[in-house]
Amino acid sequence: MPVFSSLPMYTEPACIREASEAFIDAVFERLGIAGQQLPPDDLYAQWTDPDLLFSQSCGYPVMTRLQERVQVVATPCYALPGCQGNQHSSFIVVRADDVRATLADFRGSKIVLNALDSNSGMNLLRQEVAPLAERGRFFGEVKVSEAHVNSLVLISQGDAELSAIDAVTWGYLERYAPERLKDVRCLQQTALTPALPIITALHRSAEECEQVLAALNAVLQERPQLAETLAITGFVPASLEDYHSILQAKHNAVAAGYPIVA
């Protein structure tokens, strides 16, 4: 049966995209799979395709739209600032020359989200802002950029004032393209939640999931340069239950009267 895999969540700088592609090829080789079909262009089509062997998804859609359509195999552990074990956080980022010192100081500001269904870009930020909101509002304007790296550009250019940036995205840029962060700074760090999950098709057997997990970790050992580039120290077994803290962050904001970032 033809299968495919993808690692679509972290694709910049180019060395990360290239390392991710090489990592997938090495996993397929480890599993004895001769080749793979091309994944669909649309992310949700990728994640819900029955031919999916493994991919990486944001945890928020996994716990909402995808909860009954995929299964979680593993959580990666990143050796980057803002990450602890299999957990990661977001950095609330502003322009480097903005003198405001606290999140509360940004009431009425222009915010940019990478996506409306992002845990790192929306959900964790919403939990931080909720205690500060008044009548369900805090920001003056909300934009959507479609990618964390796009959000950083908008802040650098002065077209937005604040964003929540995934710690892994920030860490990769800091390590491999620090010039892209020269005009921004971290205002504060959010709470930790599990890092972006490795998922597979819902019909995959427990044995298949174990084989994928074993191959992921084996490649880290066999290809240390890839592990170093991707800053991944290991993959730990995981399930949907391990991601309930993402829903708890949502519930915390809703209970505080702040159901959407506004």
C-alpha cells in the first residue's frame, strides 16, 4: 500500500526544511519502505488521508477538528529555549524598540496571529490575555498572517505590535537566521503545553505505531547531524490524553469571559 509522510510545521530556515526531508527519507529507509507518494497540498487533507504514515500537526486542531480522525503517536523533545522535555511554550514578541514593559501595556494594540486554530499562536496567548480583557476585548485590531515567520515580518515592519511565536520557530531562527530577529524581542513567555504531536492515520495498528516511534528514535541515533540540526533529543510515546492541557488552556480563557482573541 502506498504511504506518505510529512513534517510541515517547521520549514524555515531552509536548513530545517532540508533536514526534515532527509529525516523522513531516513525513517522510510529504516522501515524498509522503498518510496512514498506525494502528500496532498492541503494540511488537513494530509492529516486525514488514510495513506498517512506520520506527520506533525499543531496540537490545537488535533484536540478539536482532528480528535476523531487521527491518532497521536509521539511528542518530540526539543533542545531549544522555551522547551522543557516534551513541552514547549510560546514567546510573546514585540518590536525591539517598543518600550512597553508588560502585556497589560498593549491594551488596544494591533496583534497578528499565525492562525485562528493555532495552539502556540492563539490558544496560549488567549490564556495569557484573558485575565486582562474587559468585556471580552483587549486588542484594538487582530490580523492573521498564516505563519509565525510572517507574523515576525509584520512586527518588524511596524504593521503589527505583538504576536505569540512558537518557541521552536523562534529557536530555529535564533540559531540559523538571527538576522531575522534583530528588530523584535521577547516580552514574556507563555505556559508550557506538549510540543507539536507526531500523528498517523486513525486505522494504523498499535504495532504500526510502535514501529514508527522506534524508527523515529533510531534515526536520531543513526543520523546525529540531523538530530542536531533539528534540535530533537528524542520522541516520547504520546496519545490524545497527553494533550488535554491544550483544551484546559482554552477552557481557562472561556471561563474568564475571553472565548476569542479580540
